[in-house]
Amino acid sequence: MFGDSPPDRVRLFRFIPLFLISALAGTIILILTPGYFWDDWVWLHQDPQARIRVGLELGVWWAGYVSNFVLGSANPVLLMRIVAWTGWVITAICFAFVTYRKCILSKLDATFLCCLIVASHVAPVRFLVSVGMYNVYIASFWLGAALYVSSVRHSARRALALIFFFFSFYLNSLILLYGLFFALLFVEYLDFSSAKSNGAGALSFKDVSEVGARLREKISHFRFSSVEGGRPRPTASEVFQGLKTRVASLKFRDGITRLWSSGLSFARQNIFFAVLPVLFIITTKLIGLVFAAISSDGNRIYASYNAIQNQNILKSVSRAIRFSFRYLVDYFSIIFSSTPPKMIVPFLALTLLACFIALWRQPRDAHIPPIIRPILIGVLLIATAVYPYLLVNKAPSVFDFYDARNILPAIPGICLLIIGLVSIIRALIRLLAPNLEGWIHGVIISGLLSLCLATQFILGTDLTKDWIRQMAFGEMVQEHKQEFDAYSTFLLIDNARGYRSGGRNILNYEYTGQLAEIFNDRKHFGIELDEYDSWDAPVPLVIDPVYRKRYNIADYDTSGAQLLIEINMTKEYPEITDIFDILKRYWLGKSVTGEAGKYFSFRINERALEANRELPKLRKIADQLEDYYQRHGSYPSAYFDVPSAIGQSSKRPVVGLSRDRWTYVNRIPSVSPDGTCPVGTTAVTASRLGAPDFQEAAAAEALRGGGVKTDEARPGERSCVIERTCLGRYCEYLYITNGSDYKLVLHRPTDMTYARQAFEKRIDPVRLGYGYWSAGAVGW
């Protein structure tokens, strides 16, 4: 699978301009974008000891100390942007070196591969403060691989490789990639040991590659001789004869014996590398056990974060292979969906010029570029890198701003696959127009790089506009800080969709982090209205003390007042020149306050909360119902009195069951002699005792103003529902009783999400509403 590096004579210094353009032209704006995003806001406001605790929870004992160092620096954002960029550049260089050293690519193609990786536009999330370490882990992995292949017998380099590999395992998905790397090395070792023990005629992977190389030379009309180990390169017929002889003499048992002995020999030579993943797992587990022993809460937040969700391991393998090709398509889809053609032109001019400088008078490579190996190994790398995420149900998505971080280990494999596909085109060009091969190849590479750089640049401007939106929101809240301090929950209706990087959803802890920074406390909670209203039950984030402390809402009052803030775009929109001007002024230390405000407008209103008003009233009514039960031995009948109604309700009053025509009148009435409900109420008939069957048709008829007769309802098994107007929506009170139990609820309120968080015990488990009930009526 691997092999020895070919004797290329490419002058690498000429590629320096192309490399610098690839590494900086698109990413510079991402590096210089200020501000925090996503998880950054969570860790920003943790105290130093809390950050150390989080590291222990994750089994990364040193993470808290590194976080404290970074966040204690003069500019944490710029520091981590540079660290992330440096890590990614190291990844590109080391991975390209490994592909060249192991004869997967020629030196020229490996150089182009390096440029393509650093220019990759996928997953700009890798430059965020909270994700920057992903780049460091991946760089550590490929640095270890480069040290290993650079000199297998050099003990110092092997020791360094061990250290870098161990460190990279903190991104757990790289452990499987480590297994693939050594599996390919073992295949190479089998090839070497087979040739050493059986001579030139042995069946080996090198023989197969010799045949492929010879056939490619025939097709391209290039015949040349070279010396390998002091002997002439065998002809195709000689190689085929060797294969035929070896296959004829090969015995299955001998093959198994030789495989076993070769495996033992390879394991002995790499014993420390073999036990390294086991040592890492034991170390992290021990740290986790120690933390669980000394912590009263244990690892409650991350205990199941990487739990395997998909038990069908073989199915995930096939999915991983299919995803390899899907991610290749997505790699280019994001370019054409994000980048206007006019943005590609300047980058294409730059890369074409750099390629012209790099390829001018370069010695021509007589070798046909490898095709099968880069494609095969590229697919294996992608599948292996995404497979762990499929197992834990976190499949990477190139188009998702957050989940794209999981594709980072696979990006080198995607780029290798692209280079392999380009090699196919290059082989066809060599066949059809050999004199133009180098230049057409350069144009193709320039086109690929310009597409990536232009998209990277556009995504960088999107992130800057996202920061501008953040800045405008923060300035508005700061301006009204005193008035807003009385509100606990800030509900955002963000209509400024053009200012979200990658169309991302802004999660609650990002708004909350901004509020914590402005108010310098932990009692304000920010969240988008759609997300808040989608909560169907109390969420751990707002009811669990551990979560509340972690996500900066330790002092948050769930029953506090709520503020609605609507963010809208104005007619002005920042152009690229405006973005550069704002960034220039920011990094020169000049004030940019007020610059963002002209792009946005805000509408602010207090949200009406029915539960705070209605539950105290319902509590008083429930107390009177209990008092009625103590005096009469049963709850009052489920009937209702209005001024025109008939019945004997005045004899058994329950005062306070509402005030006017929209709510209750003064009392719960007794049974009406004619078995009808008064106008403005709806009859409800029980199909069996304790299990009311609500008649929707009857309710609709009652809304049209007519009384509805019950269908032979027996006293004690019927109810009357009182209708009212509720903030522009139809909602109702329900009072249900069978004499020995009752339920009294406000049905269909507009603030159910708020009530679930603030008054969990008062939520009706059967219907959309809240109120009070006796023990026997819980399930009504």
C-alpha cells in the first residue's frame, strides 16, 4: 500500500508564493474577526477552578490550566485564532510529507495537496476559541506520523512520535485513524518481508504496483529505464511471470504462518505504539474515576456525551464508506452555494500567477502520477475519520456551522481524494497532449485553490457580520442596562438572518454569555423565542443547579419577568469595504462603538405572563373548593351561574371563581333542573367515572352562542366549561368533578413554556394547561 518515495527533483522554494496565498488569502479575515461565538461564551465566564473541573470531567486534566492561560492573555481570541491556523498549517505540511514519503503521491502532487488543505474552506468553526484545540490535536497526530515515517530506526524521533500520538488521542476519533495508519504500515511491512524472504519472484504489493506503473508507461508512450537496488527495472512480462510462478507455488498454510510471524515481528518492533491507545484509555478512565470519587455531582453533563447510539457496527461501516463520496460532493456544493462568481476572479488570478512561478522550468516528472493509491487511501481516511461520529449519532455535516467541526479529521482525506481524481485527468492529458500536461495541471490546481480561497473569504466576511450583529445587540442592551436589569428572561426574535455565519442557529448560551458580560451577573437568560416555546417539558438547563452554574444562569429566576426583543435589518448593509474598515479600526485600537447600530433596528416589549396572574387566583378558588368539601362532604357540582341562568347555585357559593363575562362569576352553581349549561359555557359529558370525554363539537357550538344539552348526563359526571378571550387566542377554564375529586385548570394559555419552567408541579399532565386538582383527579 505504501512504498519508497520516488526520486523527484521538484524545486520546492518556487512554491512558497503559492503556499502563502493558499494559507493566508482566504483565512486572514477569519483570523482577524474579533468576538466570541458558540461555546466560547460558556467558558469565558467560568472561574478558573470551574475550568479545571470541566477538564477533569472530560478526562483532560490539563485542559483547565490551558484555558485559564488562554483566557488570561491580553487577547484570547487572536491567540486562539493564530494557534488554530498554525495547527492547520502543520497538519497540511505533515500529511503531505507522509503521502510523499510513503509513495502515495509524487513530490509535486504532495506540494499541491499541502496547498489544498491549508486553503480548505470547510468548517470555519475550527477558528473559534472553543474549537481551536481540534486543530492542535489533528496537527499533533500527523506530526507524530511524519516523525515515525521520516526515520523508522531513529529512537529519538520514535519517542517524540509516541508523545504526539498520545496527545492527539484527546480527540478520541483519531484513535481509529491511528489504527488505520499502522494497518497500512503493516501491509507495507508484509510486502517488505515477503520480498526479503522470497526474492524477486515473490508475490508482493510492490510487484503489483510495478505492473501498474509499467502499463501506465505503455499507455503514455514513455519508456525509460531506471535502477532500483542495483538491478534494472523488470519488464512487464518478467513481472507477470514472477507473479505466475509465485501464485503457483503459494500454499495457504504457508501464507498464514508467514502472516502470523510477520505480525509478531511487526508488533515487537512497534510494541510501544501498539499499547499506546490502551495506555491512553486507562489513563483517562482513571482520571474520570478519581474525579467521580472526589466530586459530589460526578460527571453529570458529559457522562453520556460519547455514548454509542448506533449498535449496528457493520451498518455504520457501510455508511462511512458511502459518506466518503457524499462529503466529496458537499465539499464542492458549499462552494457553489456560497460564493458569487465575481469573488473567484481575483483569487484565480493570484493562484494562476503563483502556479506559473512554481511550475516555470520545473523538471518534468517522467513518472505517471499515482492514481489508485491516493483515491483508495483517501476513501479509507474519510471513512475511518467519520466512523466514530456515526457510532455516537453525531454524523458530520459540512453545511452545519457547528457539526462541521466533526469533519475536520477527514479533510486531509478529502483533499487526497481530490488530488487522486485530478491525477486521472492529468493521465488523460499526458495521453492526448503531453506537451501541455504541466500547464493544464497547474490551471486545474489554480482553479481548485481559487474556489476554496474565495469561499473561505466569503465565510470569513459572514463571521465578521455575525460579530457586527452581536456588537449591535450588546450596545443596545448596554444602553438600556438599568431598565433591562429587572427582567430575567430575554426572548429574541432575530430577523437579521443575513448576519448569521453559515445560516447558523444561535444557541441560548451565546445570548446568555453576552448578558452575563454586560450585567456582570448570572441571573439573566437569553434565548430565541422559537427555541424557548419549543420546550415541551422542564429542561435540565434551567432546573438543574449543575447545568445552571455551568451555563452562567446560576441565579436565574424562572418565574421572573420576560422581555421580547425583535432584531430587524435596516436598509443599510455592510459591504466588504465596510467590513475591512471596521476591522482596521478595531485592530488599530480605535472606537467602533455605534458602527454596528446603523445596520439594525430593535423592537422591545414586555411579554405578558398569565401564569403569574392566574395561578394565585386559581389557588384561592382551590382553597375555597377544599373548604366547601370539608363542610359538605363533596365538591360543588360542575355547573355554572350567570345572571340569566336558572338553578340553586346561591345556596352553596364558592366566591372568587371569576369576575366578569370573560372569566368566572361569583360562584360555582349547583345542578340545573333542565340539564343544560348556561349560555357562554359548554357541557362536558363523562364516558365513565373519572374519565371525561370532551365534546369538541359541543364546544364549537357553544362558541356560536347556543347552550348545549347534555346527553343523559348523571349528576356528578358532567361539567360546564367557561369560555374567555385570551390574548387574541381562544382558551378556557376547566372545572371537572365527580363529587369526591376535582380538577381546576386554565386551558390553552399562551405561556405554557414559561409555566413549565417556573411552575412545574402545576402543569396538567393530560392537557395543555395548568392549575390545581385533588389526588384522585391527576389523570383526568
